[in-house]
Amino acid sequence: MNELGFYGLAGAPRSPADLLTECRAGEELGFGSVFLSERFNIKEAVTLSGAAAAVTQSLGITTGVTNHNTRHPIVTASYATTMHRLTGGRFALGLGRGMDRMFDAFGIPRITTAQMEDFAGLMRRLWHGEVVMGHDGPAGKWPVLALDPEFREDIPLLMSAFGPQSLRLAGRAFDAVLLHTFFTDATLQRCAQTVRSSAEQAGRDPAAVRVWSCFAVVGDWLPHDLRLKKTVGRMATYLQAYGDLMVRTNDWDPTVLERFRADPFVAGFRGALDQKATTEELEHVATLIPAEWLAPAATGSPDECAAAVLHQFDLGADSVILHGASPTELAPVVEAYRRIRPTGRFDHLTANPGRP
């Protein structure tokens, strides 16, 4: 089922070695691809993607996502080429803007839309054997960039996009776009249309950019504390990191965000709420988040979750990541989805998550 993906090491894993079991299980269940988010702890994306490749035969693999400014472009370009050849073409390089507050704290320059477009162009030139001399652009300044003049690598580029500028960039310069979790139906429709309109304006086939919905799946077969962490905890962490953008994108009431931030517990909390808060603390946080903000997710029985996943395609997504759970936790909804999956509808999709 190449239209479905999952996140490796969802949440706060105890060991990166868990990815090996997850990838084997995901491939066996029928998932098309695995997305590997990057965190500066035990979720370094280069290491994880090589591990995923080593234990799978058909699973698509992508960084979902890494940042272009944390590695030299030659390092990133050769990493992607290595993965591309190692997997026989199952790899896509996924890039994102990251979190400004974290970059500020670490002394890393913030990422701009112009930088990402410039960097994407550099990757494509390097993968096609070009020697880039004296580059001086938004992504940086380098005397010479080169891999191998004989390279003719067709490696897809995926981009995590949120705001309108990023969505338009994805449409004109990337092969796939990864949308955010907890997007309302109207937001998903609008974002997909923005991407495709941008592609068309750039002279591309609008269908050539694969749109991924990142859809939280939190079924009632999971224990209460875990469901709370994957819904309230996850949403609260997003609001901590980029709440204004979430509220603006979904056209939510900004006064609710103000009350959330002003809450003494939230204001004094150090760390990500979905990783550090206790069940009792998250039950308090739940009183600060409207039910409608948590509604854009698959909840309930496996059949209800499967129907919600299928509805994402009707809203404009080409593919769906079942977000926030391991393949084992997702097994009930995958089996329910298989029973209602439209015959032939997704036959055109490849396992590589960056291919249209």
C-alpha cells in the first residue's frame, strides 16, 4: 500500500534500535514508506536511514525531515546519493525549515524559503555531475562544490511545508510535500491546491508533486495515557513550538492560544509537553485545548480510523502518513483500511515517498 507511510521512532523512543523492528513490521504490514524525523538526541537521520535500508527490501525511506543548514552541502549530497544507490532508488531527501527558537539557542542561522530553493537547486546540479564553481547564493557561499562528474542520479526531493510561501516553493521546486499534523479539512484542501497551483504556474504538471497528509491516528485500542500523550501532548508541543503559525493556518481563535501560554503550568514548563509531562499534567493541559483543535485526527475504532484515513484522499492528499504510532500500534487500522481500500486507485504510486 504505497499510499501509506509511518514515522519511525514515533514520540520519545528509548532506543534507536527499535527502528529495526518497526521497519520490518511496517514492511510486513504493507506500508509503502517510513519517514524519519530528526532530533538532536538519538534520532540522527543519516544513521537511522542507513539502518532502515539495511533491514528492508521494498520500503521507501525519507528524512521527514532534516535541515539543510546542519551539514555541508557536499555531505548532504553524498549522503543522499549513497542512500539512493544503497536502496536501489527507494530514498527521497526530505528537507524542512526547523524551529527558529531552537536554531537561535544553538547559534544556527534561521532557514529562509530562498535558502531552501537555492539548496534544492544545488542538490540537483551535484547529483547530475555538475561542478559548481564560486556559488554565492541564499544557501551559502562556496568556492567549489562537486561530487562525481559521471553522476546522473535522479533523487527525489521532499519538503515539509506549512505557510503559503513554503507551499508555493514545494509546488515549483520539489517532488513531494509533507503537510503538518492536525490540519483541518479546509486547511488540507487549501494547502494541496496551493501546491498544485504553484506547480502549474512554474510550468510543471500539478500531479507531479506528491502531497502527503500527516494524519494523527490514535485509536481507542490504545491505553488512555498513551492516547492523551498522542493527542493533547502532541498538540500542546506544537503550540509551544509554533503556536501562532498553527492557529493562523487553521484559522483558529488566537485568544485560546494566549490563554494556553498564560497558564502558569504551561508557562513554567521546561521541555516538550508530549515527552516530559505526566498523565495528570496532560489532563490539566487538556482543559486548555478545544476539542475542535484535536478533531482533525483518526480516533475511535479501527473501522472509524480507517474511514478517516481514506477521507484524507478525498480532501486532496495523494498519500497519508499514519502519524504518532508504531506499526504494531497501527496494525488494527491498517487491516481495517485494507478491507475498504479502493481497488486500483493507488496503483500508480511507487514506494519512494518522493515520486509522484
